[in-house]
Amino acid sequence: MKRLLLTRLLSVVPMLFFVSLFTFLLVRLTSTDPIAQILGQGASDADRAEYAQRLGLDRPLVDQFFGWIWSAVQGDLGNSLYTSLPVAESIADRFGVTLSLAIAGMLFALSVGIPLGIAGALRHGSRWDRLLTIVVSTGLAVPSIWLALLLSLAFAVTLRWFQVVGYTPFSESPLEWARGLVLPAVALGIHTAAVIARQTRSAMIEVLQARYIQALRARGLPRRQIVLRYATKNALVPVLSVIAIQMSVLVGVSFVIERIFAVPGLGTLLIDSVVRADFPVLQGTVIVVASVVLVVNLLTDVAYGLINPKVRPQ
Amino acid sequence: MTPLLTVENLSVDYHLKRSLLGRGVTLSAVRDVSFTIERGRTFGLVGESGSGKSTIGRTILGLAAIAGGRVVFDGTDIGAFGAQLPLSFRREVQVVFQDPLSSLNPRQTIGTTIGQAISRHRDVSRHERQRDIVTVLDSVGLASYQAERYPYELSGGQRQRVAIARALAVRPRLIICDEPVSALDVSTQSQVINLLVDLQHAFGLSYLFIAHNLDVVRHISHTIGVLYLGRLVETGPAASVYGAPAHPYTQMLLASTLVADPQAQAARSRARRRQPRTEPPSPLNPPPGCPFNTRCAWAADVCRTRMPAFEATASQGRHAACHRIEDVRTAAS
Amino acid sequence: MAATITEDDESRAHTRLWQRLAQRPLALACIGYLLLLLAVAIAAPYIAPYDPLHPDIKSRLQGPGAAHWFGTDDLGRDTLSRLIFGARTAVLASLESVTFGVVVGVSIGLIVGYLGGWFDRIAMRVADVMQSIPAVLLALALIGVLGKGLANAMLAVGVIFSVSFLRITRAVVLAEKEQLYVDAARVLGLRTLSILLRQILPNIAAPLIVQASIALGTALLIEAMLSFLGVGIDSTQVSWGAMLETARQFQTQQPLLPIFPGLAITLSVLAFNLLGDTLRDVLLPTGATAPGNTERHVVPPQPVSTPPSSRTDTDALLQVSNLTVTAPRPGGGMAELLSDVSVHVMRGETLGLVGESGCGKSMTASAIMGLLPPAVHIAGGSIRLAGTELIGLSDDALRHVRGRRIGMVFQEPMAALSPVHTVGRQISDAVRAHTGLGRKQALARAAELLALVGVPDPHRRLQDYPHQFSGGMAQRVVIAGALACEPELLIADEPTTALDVTIQAQVLDLLMDLRQRLSMSVLLITHDLGVVADACDRVAVMYGGEVVETGSVRATFSRPRHPYTAALLAAMPRGEGIGTALATIPGRVPPAWAWPQGCRFHPRCAHATPSCRQAPSVLQDGVRCRRAGELNLAEAR
């Protein structure tokens, strides 16, 4: 197992490098000119050149890239072109929020999706299963933003069970923090719960038809044990990869949901930086988010190796 | 007459990707194998799983790369062709695979499949092609209306006939039969085997007949070769190898086959219980020296250290790779 | 396990797709809705009651009413008209992005998948990099590059789709590339391009169509999100997503605002998804969705008290009498998989149940164990184990028979073991299922069992996983699991068919040794007469769901009484030379829903007479042939 962990960790490094390169190039190709945005259209060439030099935008691209990488490794992601605030700080302030949102959403999705999927598989073909399929299909189709709006309208504005907008950091009050996460987590998590339920169901159905399940029945094992111990573990394998992908999706959608609940996460930072072509912020955010996704993939691979012994290096 | 196919010291490797960083492990699937196939004759290649028999077939067909040695077809070294074998070679050497269902394109009718084979190699009009399709279907015992059918609509035996028809359609001289009857029922097996023999007589075809069942191989082959862990341990005329096996592995193989005669089988069963019971080694980890030494009743120290050479034995036309061949022969007689 | 008499799955690929879709009302509803959506999108300027962009401040934020059926937004613009024009945006956006994604993704996927090598490595690296950035984020970044506006936004989304279509295509191509028919095409000398287009591409069309349908829904959702953020459409266009943003801003003043755009998005995406699901069921049926598998609960029928056949032995350990098993036939009605099957196994003996594929021998074993697939029913007969009737027992009661009194060994050893659990766990669970042993004791017993079946170093091997065993060793493990509670009867269903010749002999010897040591009886199911000759005391030959001959192995093999038995014996190659043609049995085994009239074997029988065609033959004196008395089959060999 340790070897698996080590090899996967090592492979994250080149991936990060390529992601940085890709992001850097992508961002630099942007059609908006940040200097024009900052100084306005009427600025003179001299002003533009001077500003470019001040921001370090006149150096060759290669220099800029490696310079950025070098500082990034040391924890310095540069400063915003607009606010001159250190990017790393801005991200750090908001990172915890986005992470809380995404993880809360995933926890909700797992706690709803996996049991539903297993239940559907066990009652495959019955009325309950058909009902479940309809529910899951609806969950997949409902836009998270609409769901967020409706939930907010119903539970926060009308029933006043939760605050409508705003976010309480964990350090201030764990209870309020958790309470503030409920509605966003549900809004985010329903779609993922549907994806997970569907994948779990089809994986379970396939596993339940496997020869080894029949062999277990032939040995007289109790049905409960067959399902919970044997079938579930085997079915978990394809579900894991779905979980990894969905984590990435959740982070992305959380950027949009933030707006509805006025939560100070990475989303607003990101959207503004796209609109304004604030390179350092955009680069920094993408790198940080991509790193999170890579770490999640790594954890999934490790979990996969824990479950499926065939994958472990011999 | 020079043999149609000569295989000289052929070695083939498999490359397996083991770790995530792509470091490969090389498996020696075939090691130093030599045999010939005469025109119009059948060479039966027998071996169990991991013996490399299918790999040899695939290498001759150009589906696997040659790592060492040569394959010479009708005087031409096919290794010289590189990755893409020329169309002229494709015309001469065809294949019938084991699984008739997956060896036919499920989304094409039989007629289309055979038609493709014909059009690729002969410039014929549509009318002529149709006629050729009917002819070749007839020669394998299928009615012409079957050309409109899809593979799923046919039985296993019929599909295998289609596979044979497809191979025949290009008018080859050598057909590699890779376990062609292993997936069929007994009653269908005999139909297909008889068909192959008839076609050989009618068209002067040569076969490389690959199988794990020695009885079937004996029935259809003129010469037999026995493979173990990628090495040829014995070759010779079929009747001779089957009747008086020289190599301990061939003897073990023969002793392990089950005959449908209870009395005879009871005696065989007693005899085989006297043999050592061992597991075959993994192809990834072949033992040093002779690959069979871990399971051989005759294994001596030399067998565990030195690879025996594949050389002629005292009998006519027989070759074997065994250090103790003389002792084995004396004990058998 | 699928019921054995469903039509071959691939047949569905060839009945008209439209016909099959037409049979499903859900599919029709989805297609109807989507066509309506398309019609609305095309006809938008003609059917919208108002100009969607024209403000009318006086009527702002109204709820549904006479003038504005769905109300108005903050600028007084008619919601219904905006919904209609929003449909146009939605349709355009989905089609544009998915078309781009499919065209680019599939072409690159085909090339990369088939050629492999450096192309593949570079393409997958790029794909990995792009997929490690969340789609929304990547879309935003790409929009930053391309500029704003709907077309660019959807191009960005299209790029993201192309990566996932590339992955899907590549995966399918890699799988198809391994298929033998591609090898056969290469051996024929077909050109690479021809192989790609004519051999591989048609086989990947089905999964792609399904994915494309679902992608259309996803595209709609993403467009809605981007427009919600304000980076999708510009001010001259209308989008349901942007309407949601407006709804958000004014939700306290007009809470009804979010409903209609949200519903529109949901229904459209739902239609795409459900259509994709239906297409998947129709184009790619697997065991889970093939018809006949939807029934889960089999009601065990009451045991039919038919008079036992004349040769019942009350001492028999296992007595199967007049067993009939049916399953639904593809065209409707029921077909008999097993008809009036009667066999018995005495204590301490080995009965061989022999026949070719489709004869029902495995079905008999499943019936005995109570493990018939869903939709397959026992229609009559009795199965008695040492006097206890097994048919009609509840699943719970049967559980105490399975494993404890009857053990079962299967054909493919690897498939009979859970790949993600250790061998020790699986065997010790089998032990604990019927005894009260604790975990440690059960593991100790498991090690004993492994030693019993001849696995070297048993204590260490307990911690190994199935894939770490060779085929023969794995089968020994399965045997150990079957013997965990020392059953009285062992059913071995083709236990050596998947094994090598030399290993086969060893496993058979092991089974016979165990039979002696544990005083077990064995029901050995096989298609190989050599196995029967080697290991069995008595034999029952099956054909067409019926038992056609029973008797001792010696007698039956030397003097077969049924033409099928004789023909089977004759057809086995016996090590004769190339001169003699093998005896064959003309024709082929009929499928279970089309048994011939009269004697089921008569179309293939060399000794058939007209009376064989008219009436079915009856099992008498151990043989099911009306001519058994007159024929002398031993000479024919």
C-alpha cells in the first residue's frame, strides 16, 4: 500500500506542472487586456508601457512563467493586478468556505445517494425501483441554482429556519457554521446524490448477478451478509471514480451557488478575475482548485487500491 | 520441396505494464521454437495455458512482434516486412479463431464479411463477388441464404463455418487454426473437424492446428509439436508422438487425457495417480534449466541448471528437448 | 443471472430502432416534448405574444394574469415570450456545444484509440490536465480567452465536452480493438481506415448516441449557469438562466419569478436524460434490463404430488422426480427448460449428469439448490434430500440446506470467488454461516480445509486474494468453501472444464479422494464423456431438457441404449489417425422454446421412424426411446 501511495504522490507533481503550464497559457491568451481595464481606454502608450513594466507584464512569457512557478512553490502567488493584494491571502481567506461547501455537499450526496442506490438495486424491477428511477432522473435534471433559490425562498425567507445570506466561520460558532451550510449543501448535493444513486444502483445490480454472489448463496450465507459485506464492497469500485469526478463538479458549481447565498468563497473572486483579466488571481485560483482536485483523485486511487487488491503494485 | 512455412528459433515477448510509472515487465512467451509445415499437411501444436501456442500463431499472422529468430513463408522472411505485412502475404496466410462469436463483426451480415475478404484481394465485379460468396459458403456446408444473416442468428457451429469460409475466400495456402473447436459442443466439433480435413484434401491447404486437446490434434495432424512454457519439448509424426511419447511432459499430457471407456480409463486413472502432483509454474517466473523440471519424475541436477537442447532423437523424424531422453525411452519400452 | 430463454441481446440492434422506441411510452413522451421544444425554438418570433426585450415598466413584476399569462419580470417584459425565446437559446446552445464536442472528441478518440503510442499518451495527458480543472472553471477561463457572447460560451462548453467524448470513444475503441473480429480484419489485410470506419465505428455508435443525449441535457444546465453568472448571453439574447438571475434579485418582491424558467430547464434536461436512458436500454441491453429479468420474486410453487417413477429408491440421498422447470418464452407463453426429469443419487456414489449445452443439466443443479434465475419457475415435480422435500421451502429454510447439506462447485473458479475479499474470509464466512464458531476458530477451520484440498502453505494463503491463485488452486479453494460444513452431497457443475488438461486430472482425483474421505455423494455435471468414464459410477444422459438414458457407467458406455448416447460416444475423437472421418450428429441442438414435436431427438436420429415424430417418447426402464428394445447400438461404434 505504501508503494501505491508513494507512486501516486510522485505523479501528482508533474501533473501540477502541466496544469500550471496549461493555466498560464490559457490565461495569457485571454482577449481582455488588463491594462486597458485598469487605466481605461484613453490611456497613452507611455502610461501603458510604464504600467506594464510595474506589473511585470513586459518580461518574456517564459520568464514570467518560471518566475511565477518559483514564487508559487514558495507560497507567493503574486498580487492582484487591481487591488494589489497578495493572491495567496485572498485565496486563503476564501478557500475554507469553498471547501466547506463542497465537502458538505458531498457528504449529503453520499448519505442520500448510496443507500438509495442500494435500495433500488435490491428491489430491482419493483414499483419502488421505478419510483426511485424517476426521483433520480428528476434530481439529475433540476438545476442547482434553481434548487438553491427555491430552498432559500422556502426555508430561509419564508420559514426563517436558516439565515438567508451570509456565512459564519467555524471559529466563530460551529453550530451557526453548520447551520449556514445546510441549505447550500442540499442545493449542491442533490444532483450529485442522484449521480451516485444511479451509479450505485447499476453497480449493485451488476454485482448481484455475478457468479460469486450465486456461489455465496450456494454456501448458505445469510442474505444480509451477502449484500452488505460482499456485494457492497464489490460495487463500491466503480462508484469511487464517480465520487472523484463529482467532487470536481461540486467545487465548480459551488462557485455559482455562492452568489445565491452570498457566501464569501472563491467563486466571486474567480468570476471577477475572469471579467477583468486579473491574471495572477485567475492563475492562482485555478492552480489551487486544480490541486484540490488532484488530491481528491489521489485519495480516490488510494481508496481504490485499498478495496481492490488487484490494483496494488506487486 | 521446401516446406511452406519454416519457423526457426522463434522467440516472442509480451510487455506488461505493471506500475503506474509505466515500468514494463517482459514476459518471454515463446522461446527458441523451431518447426516446419509442409505443403498440404497439418502441423498440430499442443499445449496448455501459458504454453505460448496462440502467441506462435499470432506471430506468424503478424499480430505479434518477433523478438528473435525467423519465420520464413515460402522462402520469404516475414520479419523483413516490418510492421505492415504486404497484401500478397495476407492472401496466402489466413486464420480461424477460437471464439466464433467475437471473431465475426456483429453488425455485418455474413455475406458482407466474406465479401470484404474477396474484394480486398481480387478485383471482381459485384456479380462475380456474389457468386464467389455462394461458392465458398457451399464449400463449408452453408446454404446461400445464410449470407443475409447476422452472426447472432447462427449457431456456434455455423459461425465457425463462416469463419472458415472467410479464410477460404481469399484462397490462402496456409490457415492458422487457433483452437477452432474448443468452444463447440462435441457433436459440432466433429462436424467442423471433418470439414477442415475435407477442405485440406480439396484445396491442398496447410494448417497450423493449435489446440489443448491431444485427441483432437491427433485426429487432424500429420505432425505434432508439444509446447511447454514457451518451449517446444517434442515434435514428430502424429502417430508416433501419440503412440510413443518421448518427452516426460507429453507422457504426462497423454496420461491426463480422459477417454470415454470406463475400463480403460480406470487403468489410466491408477497410472496417473502415481505421477507427481504439482502446479505449473507461472510464465512470469519460469524455473531455471528445463522449464518442466519442477513437475518431472525424471528431473536430475542437470535438468535444474541447464536448458536441454532441442535435437533429433533416435527415432525417425522425432525431436525432443530432454536431458534424460534415453532413460525415459528405456523405461517406456 | 439472465433467464436462459431471452432472445439473443444483439438481435435488438437490428429490429428497427424506431419500432422499439415506439413501444415505450416514456420514450415517445420525451421525443414529443423535445420536438415541441424544437418547434417553439424555431417558431419563436411567430408565436411569442410580446417582444421579449421590450420593457414595459408599468407592468413590472406582475404575477400570472390575463395580459401576461406567466407574469412579467423587473422590467415589465413578458415572461412567456422570454421563455419562448429562451427555448431558442437553449436549443441552439445545446446543439452547438454537443455537436462540436462529438465531432472533435470522437474523431480524435478514434485516431488516438486505434493508433495508440505517442498520440495516445499526449492526448491523455492533455485530457487529464483539462479534466483536473472543474468544468465551470474551465468554461470561465475559456470564455475569458474567446470573449463573451453565447456562441463563444458554448464553444467553450463544446471544448469541455470534446474531452469527455474523447475519453468515451477511446475507451470503446480500446475495448473493440481487442476483439477478435478486428484481428481477423487485420489478418485479411483490410486497411486501417477501413477497419476504423467499417468495423469499429458502427459498434461504438450506440454508447455515443446515449452519451450525446445526456450531454445535451448537461449543456443546457451549463448554459443556464453561465448566463446566470452573466458570462453567457449578452443583452440582446434571452436565456432561462439569466431569467433565474433576475428572479434571484427580485425574489422577495415577486416570489413566482423563479418558477417558470426553472421548470423549463428541469423539464428539458429531464427529457434529454430520460431519452438517453431509454436509448441505453434499447441499444445496449445488459442483463439488468433485458426483458425477463424484471421479475425479482419467484413464488415457490406447491410441490406437485405426482406418483414417483417406478425406480424410486427410498434409500437415495437425492431423489429428483418428474421435475419440470419453465420460463417465459420470448414471443409470449411458457417454454419448458426441463421436462419430467428424474434422477437419483445414492449415498456414497457419484452420478454423472452429461449432455451438451442447452440440455438443461446446469438448470437441474440450480433447481436442486433453489438458485434458479428470476422468471424461471419450477412447474412441477419433487426434489427430496434424504426424504426432505426441497421444493416449496422458504428461502430461509433452504439456506440451511445450502452449504450445510449440499455443497456446490462451479465451472470457472475465479468467477466463483469475490475478487476483493481474502480467501480466508470467504471460507471462514461459509463455516460461520452454519456453525457458531468465532472468527479465529473459523479461520483455523478454513486453514484445515485448504490443507484438505491440497493447497500448500494454507495458513499464509488464507490472507491471499483470489487473483493470486492459479486456476487449479482457485478451484481447490472453491471446493474447500463448498465442503466447509461437510455436506452430504456435492454438486460439481463442470468443475474442470475451464482448467488445463493436466490440472483437470488432479482436480478430479481430488474430488474423488474427498468423496471417499468425507463419505459424500457427488453429482458431477459435465459435457465430457471422458470425465464421466473417469470419475462416475452411474450416468444420466440429458438431451433437450429430458433425461434420455440412465444406467451404470460401464454398462451404458459399452452398450448404449439411446441413439443420442451412442452418437455422442461415437463422435468423440479417440486418437485415430487422419484417415478416418469422425462420426457426427447432423443438425444442431434446438433452442428451448422450439423443441421438436414428438421425440425431441428425432430430427437428428439415424434410427428415427414416423412414429417418433408423432408422439413424445417416455422414459422406461432407464431409457427414453421407443425403439430401445430393437436397436443394437453397441455395434455401430
